[in-house]
Amino acid sequence: MWLDIDPRSSTPIYVQLVQRVKEAVARGFLRPGDRMPTVRELASLLMINPNTIAKAYQRLEQEGIIETMRSRGTFVAVGSVQINKEQGRKKLTELIHDMLVEAYYLGISNEELQSLFMNSLQDWENRKGEQ
Amino acid sequence: MWLDIDPRSSTPIYVQLVQRVKEAVARGFLRPGDRMPTVRELASLLMINPNTIAKAYQRLEQEGIIETMRSRGTFVAVGSVQINKEQGRKKLTELIHDMLVEAYYLGISNEELQSLFMNSLQDWENRKGEQ
Amino acid sequence: MWLDIDPRSSTPIYVQLVQRVKEAVARGFLRPGDRMPTVRELASLLMINPNTIAKAYQRLEQEGIIETMRSRGTFVAVGSVQINKEQGRKKLTELIHDMLVEAYYLGISNEELQSLFMNSLQDWENRKGEQ
Amino acid sequence: MWLDIDPRSSTPIYVQLVQRVKEAVARGFLRPGDRMPTVRELASLLMINPNTIAKAYQRLEQEGIIETMRSRGTFVAVGSVQINKEQGRKKLTELIHDMLVEAYYLGISNEELQSLFMNSLQDWENRKGEQ
DNA sequence: GTGGTCTAGACCACA
DNA sequence: GTGGTCTAGACCACA
């Protein structure tokens, strides 16, 4: 299942949920217009308190990833997601930075890192839209 | 200064400190054998609670980045850094993953992401050892 | 169509309906004595739960905007609308208040706000009675 | 006190709190850098559950009105508030719209409404920065 | 002491 | 049935 949560992880459950959903949308598992499970459904499915699910859904809505239609349920947003470009680029740069540091301590050369990156990119591309 | 901390950030200050030091070592700003500032020095310099500095130093010592020599002070570790390879590779993969998701929401194509990555890599290489 | 509803909005659908009808009356789209569509008609037209339409009609009747004539249907009220003046003025003041706060965060100067307001006023005046 | 909450109101308490704070900032009661009361302080002061206060603070932080500095407390944000201009203008137009409708039912002429608006604007300007 | 997370549970507006 | 609000209370990371 694309929505697995690790309750032992130090990252809060609701954050994990947000990440998983964003990822699923990015990969095409979830498509615009798709109906999300209800808060209660997901809560009982994952054995997590409904409030926690609700918090994740609220965040996702604030980020424009999903939309709530009064009493009809929650859906993957149709409109193009408006993301703060500046903030996003900053985050991207930081992630690359962290990679480089991590690679250094792993004794991975830049060449190796590069090919690792290219492979991941390829993988991602291939898996896009798969179930 | 290579050690700038953002108190507004959601990442804990001690984690930021750890990252900054690891980065400085990776880039060659800090070299094996270099003396680290004492906890108190750094605390007053950065205007941060000494407990926070101490916690960061503990972590760095656990990761083998720095070493405390009884009553002489703290130094950048000389021995080759022992990093858990498995854990490191996992982290690396996760970072790449996060990048891909972030790039998706920024509307950055894989080609763009690739060139962004290559540029960062080049940058990193060039700046190594610079002040 | 003067009666468009946004199911994504955070304002309840029945409130939106009430607002739209009041607006239509104020603009002269709907005139005293005009027949309103039945609850079922409107429900199927707007693809909205009939209970929601019924609730909106109830409110409109309470406010004296529309009248139900036993088994003949619902009509735009003929008599002068009885509105609680005190309540109305309070609401008006609040709306102006909200405008000022909103304008502040948009970086709109009072002069700009003023001209924006004057233009809206003019617009409203001109469109009155148009379809 | 600038922060009075009406527990009987139909607008949620946390929304009222958000509005009050935004208003206080807009009027200059709260200035950039000012320290906000802690969640617990405000909770006991207003006799409201701390979670409700926390929710309001989180919203304010997401909107960029306030900032949390790790364990130092919460402060009125210094940086210029980044508000979604488009969304804001839309809201502004809606508010003006509502005013016009309301004025119609109150039997207030456009001239009267205009002077009412101008007076409010003047009032606001004068009170700015007063305690 | 500070805010953040999570649970359990109640109640309510809306459709 | 759907999500939103609020309370009470516990626990925890951080500084």
C-alpha cells in the first residue's frame, strides 16, 4: 500500500501522511479529481486517531493538494497546485546540499553520487503512473 | 560565517549545528585535528542556550565527527569517520526521493532538476577548501 | 447565471444561496411578485441536496425576502422588506472593518481602497436592472 | 482589551482569535517583534482550552503573521507579510459586494453608504497606533 | 518553561 | 454520513 505509516518514526504521523499523499500525487497514484478516503475510514484503516488524519488533511488542503467539498468528501485538487516557488527552490537546494554532505561521509565519490542520482531519476520516471 | 543558525527554522537548533559542522568538515573548512570552540564560547557567540550546544557536540561525538580530549578540549576527529553505510545509503535515497517530489510540485522537469543537480555538484567541488 | 454556487467554498452552500438571492433582489434581477423555482427544480438544476435548498428558502422567508403561498409556490416578497436596522448597521460596520484589515495585509493604501470602493459603487449602480 | 472573544458567536473561537490578532497588527497595537503571550498564558487568561489557542497560533504562523522561535516564545513577524494578492482582492471585492447588498436592505442610499465608508476610513486612520 | 503531538471523546453544522 | 470544533489530558522534544 502506498500509504504506509511508521508509528515509531520521529517524524510526526500527520507529517508522514502529508508526505505520502504528496508523493502519491506526484507519482500519479492519485490523480486530480480522485476521491480520498474519509477521515474516519482512513483512521480505522491505519488504526490512528481521526484527529490526526484530520490534521493531515487540513494541511494538505492548505497546501492546495486536496479539496474538501462540503459533505461530499475530500478530493485530489484539480487546479494546478500553487506552490511557493522561492521556498521550494530553497528547499531543493538544501536537499542537494544534504546529499553532498551525506555522500562525503559515505566515501561516495561525486561520480558515484551522480550515477546514483541518475538511476533514481530514471526509476521515478519509469514507475510514474504504475499502480 | 559558516556556522549560521536560523532560530525561526522548524529544524531544531542542535540539528542545525550538527549539519553545519558536518558540512564544514566535508568542505574542508574544518580539518582533522582542528580545535573546536568550547561549548561556552559557542553559546555566547551564537547567543544560544549552552545545553543546546552541548547536545550538538554529543551527537557529533557519537557520529565520530569530533573527539573530546580530557580537559584539553574538543577536536575534529583524526581517524577516518566511521559511518554506518547502510543507514547512509538509505538516507541518501530518501533525500533523492524528497527532491523528486519537491521538484514535481515546483513544476521542474527532470531535465531541469538534473542540470540543477549537476551545477550544485560542480559548485561544491570548486568551493572545496575555500574559506 | 446569477445563481452560481461554489461547492469548494468554506461558506455553507445554503448561505451562498441566501446571499445570491438577496443580491439578485437588490439588483433587480428578481422583482417583487416573481415566482421562485421550486425546491426540487433548483435542487436538480444546481445538483444540490434538496434539504440545502429548503434551508436557504426558510432563511429567506424568515428575513422576509420571499413568501410561500400555500400550494401556489414561492414568490419574491411584495411588501417592503422588514430588516432589523440595528443588526444591519452592525453588520455593515463589521464588513467595513474587515475590508480595512484585508486591505492592510494586501498593502493597499486607504486612497486605493477608497477608489476601489467608489468604482464598485458605480458599477453596482450601472448594472442595476441589467440581466 | 483588544482581544475579546465571544464564546457564543457562531464563528469558531480560533477564527475569532486569528481575526483579532490580524486586526491588532493592522492597527499597530501589535508591532513587529512584539512578544505574544504564551499559549498557556492566553488560555488561562481567556479561560479557553490551550489547544484552541495553539490552533489559532498555528494558523497565524502559516499566514506569516507571527513566528515561533524555539522555546523562546512567539513573536509578531518582522518580515513583510506575504499574502496571496489574488485571493485577497477577491475577498475584498466580495466584502464590498456584501456591503452594497446589506445597504440596499437597510434602505441606505449609495450617498449615505459612501459617507459611512469615508467616516470609518477616517476613524481607522486616526486610531492607528493608539493604545 | 515553551510549543508540538497525539489520543479519546463529545457535540455540531451541513448536506 | 461528512468534516469541523472544542475540551481534557498525557507525553515529549527543545532550550
